Amino acid sequence: MLQNLGIFFLAAFFEIFGCYTFWLYFRLEKSPLWLVAGLVSLILFAYVLTKIDVENAGRVYAIYGGIYILASLLWLVGVEKESFNRWDIIGSALAMFGAFLVFYGNAKIE
């Protein structure tokens, strides 16, 4: 279960970084080379997400949605140097709780 959590956060990093490179190019007028890095990162995101130990893609995506919200807010603080507000915290807590329910409720207990 913990290994899957690490993979989810790695996938989130690749997706957020990949999308952020497009933000850099189109919104902040940075070099088009950022788009190359972004495309590579988005390919890695898609690949890494296939390594999650859950049988159905839709269920993986549902769980990932909660983790993506938390990871995006961590990006907000770590990269964009903005602070959380109470709605960020409440919303991400609810999303993570939902993701946990989907994951735990469908985990293979051996």
C-alpha cells in the first residue's frame, strides 16, 4: 500500500511538472524548450500510473484524483511560493479521504 502511495505521488509530480511547463511557455512566455521537457514528463506520468497495484484503470484514476489535489497544493507552496488557505486544506482533506476509501475498500487483503 505504501509503495503505491509513492508511485501515485511520483505520477502526480510528472503530471504537474508536465502541465506546468505548458503554463511557463504559454502564460509566462518562457522558452519553447520547456514544452519538450513537458511532453517527456507527461509520458512518464502515464507510464508511472500503470505501475499502481490496482486492477482497474478507472479505479486508479479515481484514487489518483485525490492525491493529485494534494500534490497540486504542495506544488503551489513549494514552487509557486503561495500559502494554503483553509479551503485548500479542507478540500484536499476531503479528497484524500475519498481517495483512501476507494483504495482501501478495493485493496487486496492477503
